Amino acid sequence: MDVSIINIGDELLIGQVVNTNASTMARMLSEAGMAVRRTVVVGDVYQDIWNSVDEAMRSSDAVLVTGGLGPTKDDITKKLLCDYFHSELVESGVALENVRHIFESRGYEMTPVNRAQALVPACCEVLNNDLGTAPCMWFEREGKVLVSLPGVPFEMDWLMRNRVIPKLQETFHTDIIVHKNILVQGIGESFLSDLIEPWETALPENIKLAYLPVAGMVKLRLTGKTRNNQNILNNLNIQIAETVQGLYNLAGSYIVGEDCETLEELVHKTLTEHGLTLATAESCTGGNIARLLTAQAGSSAYFKGGIVAYSNEVKESALGVQHSTLEAHGAVSEETVREMAEGVRECLGADYAIATTGIAGPTGGTPEKPVGTVWVAVASVQGAETKLLQLGSTRRQQNIDRTTNQAFAMLIRMICQKP
Amino acid sequence: MDVSIINIGDELLIGQVVNTNASTMARMLSEAGMAVRRTVVVGDVYQDIWNSVDEAMRSSDAVLVTGGLGPTKDDITKKLLCDYFHSELVESGVALENVRHIFESRGYEMTPVNRAQALVPACCEVLNNDLGTAPCMWFEREGKVLVSLPGVPFEMDWLMRNRVIPKLQETFHTDIIVHKNILVQGIGESFLSDLIEPWETALPENIKLAYLPVAGMVKLRLTGKTRNNQNILNNLNIQIAETVQGLYNLAGSYIVGEDCETLEELVHKTLTEHGLTLATAESCTGGNIARLLTAQAGSSAYFKGGIVAYSNEVKESALGVQHSTLEAHGAVSEETVREMAEGVRECLGADYAIATTGIAGPTGGTPEKPVGTVWVAVASVQGAETKLLQLGSTRRQQNIDRTTNQAFAMLIRMICQKP
């Protein structure tokens, strides 16, 4: 079965808001084994929405529409869906109860404008939106499905996960999908592809491989598909485990971990499981490492803190880097990064420490140390390991992101005692 | 005139990559006064691409297509465009020279696969892509335009700015557009809308207003339009300046600044212009403030460094917060945030300092201090100002973002001595 996505909203067409809804929905559907055929963004224009809905209903099995459900006059989705499905607006008891409940729980009075949120086309089924007042509406016609969701990202996210995807799976009797992520670092995508070519060629037919490269690492995703049956599912899991073993035989030294989406998630999991603590000393990454860790709930269990040592004075005063080291080797040097990592580990009393120093760009390089020259260190009570990166790019954000992932991978390797 | 955007790529349909190209292109076009009617994402499927191109060519004046230009077999855009425009692939001298030049400058040998990048439909005009080997192709038919661009974001970005938008403006004789951004903070969108309603109603007909709310602030954007004529443009600029003055009369106390896209950009500009330095002490924002500042090239001129003081020990040892303060008032308190700001300012030797401490969520609240309780401080040599935020949300990232913008606004107000 395949799905089309339509996101409605003028704000998406002037480019001031990045349309994350489309990618979030596509990822969820894809992970649930449903293919997305097309995604469309249109403004709050009746005829443009109509055309997109009509095309999508012709070409796909299911159509998911977000946006245009607010109580203001621009929002025309409900009116259009009434016309499209030859229905009329009626007040839904379920939806009204939900609006009333949400207003009560926030301590507000429900106004007539709010009450109008409970009006839905008579022919739809309302899927309850626990997080907001806009209804989620499910329509069926001639074996095809259209679902209208609110455009607010966290409401859409919750509804997709808890209402829409389970009901699509049930309606279309979709296969069960099993995913396995393997995080690979220290080898470029094309070299990795050459290295694992024999294994990839020999993959079982029901297991697909995707390369998902991000900032200095590659996420390999295996996707296995099976009918909805417990025995077959167990067999699939065994088959995937064997397949992963084959990958380790070829590329084990580049594999940092499994079953996480990102390296910061893997760091979070590794430190939490081992009961270890971490401190950071960042120069060229400027706080990016700290904020990726602290963006995860529960990070206070292991993250002691970090120092963003942008100036040399701060490297000396807050991290205890020797003045003579900075004089002799410069801020971007193996000696400095080592003292930064050891200094912050000691100063903040952590088991492990990460340090970065480099020239992120776009300018600031010299012939000896061009833009993209970065030193990374990881320190434990047993001492520090350092690594020189030559990123060969003047793009600042890319250099920050690649340095960050390199530091995370080095930390995980040190903790897990991988080579 | 209006434009449709088509982004081609299977990777966009599985949601592993957020389609930033669509929003970047939409923003650039919108800022240049061209309306985007629709954006579509399709996979590397000939018929799906054909249908999207054909629909777009019927409904819009110009169609911009990204992706599908690599040398691999999945990439079918060029073949399809040959068919669509009844043309055939020929080697373009201009494109070949560009490919050769790029390989030479990187010190690589050009292979036959690379040379194939110079093949283009005979009927198109090649717009030189200074940053990559994939050509940018311009097609015209019956007064309409189709442009095919590479999907690599930084190449697309450069080509849009330097080649495509100027040529679209010339071809369609578009109006000149003048934008004016005003950054407003400390008032919600709906209250702001009520406050400035008389001003908004009286706006001149050729000046449009957009509300662009982001994490605790609202960006107001005025857009003025005029024919391409220097005298008229001068008049428009005077008219916009007068309009902005009217806004100050009503909402001046909420206006933080002008002519920037974000508050971090305004902080960057303000500190640079005033020759002042900054240090940060972050607890609940976890490094987000530091990384937003350091993501901007040139931030080392004013940013001394920051301390991410996640644990109480670090608040004491690195920032000099009194043990008795933490004991008596807790980490999330006015007293603590004040000592954090003053401590980091002194310790890192900066003119100004920002500090944050709070409960970002989703859990960790108490009845007295629920999730979303945050204290922010800004310190100068004259002392510190503090502010309590009650964010009323358990969404971690949102709370981090809103705290960050609150801190930036307080800093700018203190430096510029606004109330």
C-alpha cells in the first residue's frame, strides 16, 4: 500500500517554517512498512487543496492531510472535505467532549469559537486528539482512506503514533516491519559500501539495507518484513541477528553501536547503563556537544557540566591549560586538546571527558593549519586519547557536526574498550 | 507570477532527511517577491516525476526542480527532461569546462562517469554551477520556465542566489521587494495583534505585514513592493521607515531590534558593534545559548566562553555559587541564577554574562516549582537583573528555546538600556 501526504498552510509556502511534519510523517510511515509516494505542500487556497486531494486519492491507497483545522477563517479544510465527500458539518459528541475536557483541564472557559472546533463532516469517524482541540478525522471511500490531522507538530506526532498508524495497519493488513540500526563511524559511505559489498550482495531477500549518512558517520538500517504472525516474527529476528553478525565480521572495527538513531543517544545510553559521568571542554564545537546531550531528558544523571573555552584565557583559567603549552603549540594542537580534556575531567570531577579545539571556518586558517583542522581528545582516569581531523571543508556547521560525532564515537569506543 | 517547486529523491520520502531545500527555496523566492504556489516531493520514479512536472508546468509560471542529477543510475531527471522537452542529450562545452575545472582544483582525475555530468538536453541553457559538477539547466517553453538544480543544499543555495533568482526577476520583470524585520519579545502573538490592530488596519496598501512567531518571540515582517525604479524605491524606503515609527509608538517597549532574522544574530551584531564581551552560565539550556552564538562566524571576537553547570557541584566549583545559597533556595532560584551570572562574568572576565537555571522537563517538577519554572539573569559590571519564567509546558526543547530567546532579549535590552 502507498500513502500521499498533503501539508496545508501559507506559512509553509513562504519558507519561514521548515516543513518537519512531512519528514516526521514519512519516517513513521516508512518505519511501519508503508511507502510514501508523494508529499505536497499547498497554501490555504480551496482549489489548490482540492486538486491535491483529488490527485492523491486517485494515485494512493491512503491520503494524510495536515493543517487548516484552526477556528480562524483561513482554515478551510473541513469545508472542503464536506464538499469532497458530499457530506455536511455536524457537531460531534466525541469531539465536543474532548474540547470541553481540554478547556476544563487548562482552567479556561469554552467560547462559541472553541465549540465550533467540534464540528466535523457527518461521514467521518473522529479519532480522539488527546493533546488538542482540533479533531482528527478518518474518511473511507471505495477502499481508500483519507485522514485529516491538525498541523501542530506535537499533536500530529501523537496522533500518528497512537491513532493513525495503528488504524492504517489494521485497515490495510500491513506486514510487520522490524528495523535494526547499526551506527558506523570512521569510514566514508563509498568506502564502507566497497568493504561490505559481498555481505550486501548476499542479504536475504526479505531484508533490505539503507545507508543513511550524517555528518561524519553512517547509519546502516536493516529492514525485515514479515506477515503478522508471532512465529514468523521470531524467525525474522533470528535471521536479522545472524545478518548483523556477518556485518561485524567485515566491518566490526567501524561499528560504534546498535539500536540508536544518533550517536548522542548511544552516548546517553552507554553512560547511563555503565553509571559513568562525563564533562566536556569545547572550543570549536562551541557548546554543541553539551546541548545535544542535555537535550535528552535524564542527562543530568551523567552529565556533570561543560566548559565552552572559546578564548585562550578561558582555556587557561577555567581548564588549567598551561600558558606555555598555548605559547609553544597554539590553541589548535594535540598538547592543548589533551590538557583541555584532562583539565575539565579533573575540575568537574567526572569519569570521562571530551575536548575539542579547531578551526571551524569559514575563515581563520593558516597554511599549516587550514580551516577544518581539528583536534579531539577523550580522557579517563587512565589518561587521554587524541585524534587529528582534517575535515577539508570551510563549512562551519558541517565541521562542528562532524567534530561532535567524532568525539561521541571516540568516547563510546573508549568506554566499551573497542579498538 | 507564481512558482512550483519539485524536490526529487527517495531519501526525502522515507523521512530520514528533512527537506530543507523546499523551505530555503520558498523563502528566497518569497523574499524576492515571487509567490510559491505548491511544493511537491516525489521519489526517483519516472512517471511520478513526469506527472508532477506536467501539473506544475500547467499551473505555474515557473517550475524549479531539484535532485536526480548525480551520475548514478537512479538519477533520471535529465533523461525525463529530454523527453518532456522533445530534446536529446548533448555534451555542453560550458558544463564540461566546469566539471574539468572542479576536478583539477581538487587535484582529482576526471573519469568518464564524471564527464557524463556535462551531458544536458540540447534545448536548455546551462547556468554555471561554481560549486559542483552537476549542471543547472534553464528551459523555456511558451512563456513558462523550468529550472533543474542539483539537490545538494549548498549548491542549490548558491545557484538560487546567484543564477536562478536574478534570471527569473529579469525574465518575468518582477517588482522590487523591500523587507523590514522587527523583533518583538515579551508579548504573545495574539496580545501583540490586539495591541497593534489600529496600526495594522491603517497600513498603506503596498505594505504587507506577516507575523512569524518563534519560541517566545515574534518576528514582524513588513514587505513593501514597487516597480523597478530608483526614485520609487527611495520613496518606498521612506514610507517603510515612517510605518515602523508608528509601530514603535504602540509597541516600542516590546521591540528588541530590527533588521535581523534571529535574536542570536542581533546579539552578535550588538556585541560586535559595541565592542563588548560575553560569558554564559547555562544550566537548563545546557549549552544551547553558547552553540547558537558560536555557530556564527566571528563570534570569537566577543564570546569569551561559557560554563554548562548541570550539577550543583559545578555551580559551586566552576561558578562560585555559595553552598549556602543552593541549600537555602535550591538550584532553581533567583539567588542562584544571580550568583551564576555574576560568577561566570568575573571568572571569565567578560563585560556581560547570561545565566539560566530551571526545570526544562518533561519531568522533575514539584508543586512549588513545576516543570517550566526557569530563572534567567543578565549581569554587567553594574550588577545583575533577573527574571522568572513560568513556561507552563513540559516540552523540553520548547522550554530550552524559549529560555534562550528570553536571555538574548534581556541582554540586548540591558546593553541598549531599553526598559
